[in-house]
Amino acid sequence: MTSPRSIRFEARTLDRLAAYADRHLGLTSSSAAALLVEEGLRMDAHPGVVFRDGPAGRRAVLTAGPDVWEVVRAIRSARAEQPRLSPAKIVASLSEATGLSVTAVHTAIDYYAAFPDEIDGRIDAESAAETELMAALEASERLLGA
């Protein structure tokens, strides 16, 4: 639930905020300010996480590279493939396989722990997009006789 607050911004900041909202369909200056404050607080609480825009929308990303959801999905995959591995071994294995530091992997884990619905939703959306893409590719191959 939101509650109204009065915040004073410098004119230059308001101009930049309005420009940001104009570049992001569906945002007003007010909703953009709320989004950016929330993201700033999340970045403060989770050093090593930033937010980036992309074709699938705005998402949490490790400064070291991949999206947080990608790291979480890789951890789940490693756990499914080798269920007896200890948590430390899974983290070390993922670190070795991806080139991410152990600290970066833990940063993704910690962010996931704080915002599981966000990351689970992103994983579900990406999985659905991959399924749709595979179906389209198979249809194209059938059409072309490949």
C-alpha cells in the first residue's frame, strides 16, 4: 500500500525524472520516483546488485555480470543435477563454471532471499518465453522440412 509523501526536488532533478518517465512507457514522474527510490534502497541493502533495462523489462543484475535470475536458475539446475552436493560445493561449482566470484554468487542468493517472488516471476517468464521460442523454431523447421 502506498501513502502520499511530499518530497522536494531540485528543478534539474525533476527534469531528469520527467525525462526518465517519458522514456519508460507507463511511468509517471511520481511512479518513476517511487521505482528509483525502491531500487536505490535495494542496491544499498544488496551491494553488487544494480538494475538495468532490457528487452524483457527492468531487472536486478549483478555488477559482475549476469542477471540475478540467471544465477538462481543455474543454482537450481546444479541442485537438480547433483542433489547431494553441499551448498558450499554448489556455490563453488557455479563460481568455477561461470567465472563469477563466490561473493557474487552469494550476492545473487541474498537478493533472491529478500525478493523471491520477483526472481521466481522472472524465471517463470523467461522459461515461458523459451518454450514459445522453441515451439516457433520447431514450426519453422517443419515448414522448411529441416
